Amino acid sequence: MAFGGILLLLAVRRLRTYRLKERYALLFVLIGLPFVALAFWPDAVGWMAEKLKIQYNTLALIGVSVFLFLTVFELLTIVSVQDQKITALAQLVGILMEKEKLADPEHRAGAEQDEQE
């Protein structure tokens, strides 16, 4: 119960102090929910293992593996979206810098002609 509560408090604290986006705070809360649920019902894994006729250790390993896989998948999705945004922004900056470089000699040439006259 302590681990789920700590994740929840960490999400709220980060949301307030670091201006964490609501999406990421919600992700922290969703990550903490299974731990809070297991804190209130510690025998849930044993009950599920009995109903599915799977050994407790096997079901626990499957549960942890799925949990970690989904967490990594969500984080990789976030990183991929941010990478696409950074790439688009870098391309836009490159285009603007190229336009500025092309426009800059025109201003210099005009200034040099004004100075010569």
C-alpha cells in the first residue's frame, strides 16, 4: 500500500511543482493503481491463480511481465511522439535559417550599393 500511495503522492507533487502535464500524472496514477489494489487485497494473485489453475509464481511472473511491458510501451510511445515533434521543429528551424541566409545577402548588397553612391 505504501508503494502505491508514494506513487500517487509523487504524481500529485510533480504535477504541482514541476508543472507536469496531466497525461503523465495520470500515467503515474495508473501505474500505482495495481499496487494499491494488491495492498487492499493481498491474496488477489493467489485467488486468480487458483481460478485459472496456474501456479502462484507463474501468474505473478506473467503479471509483472505484462505490467512492465505495458509501462515500457507507453513510455516509448511518449518518446516517439516527442521525437517526431522535435524533428519537425528542427526542420522548421532549418528552413527559417536558410530563408534568413538567402535574404541576408540581399540586404548586404543593398547596403553596399547605398554606401558606394
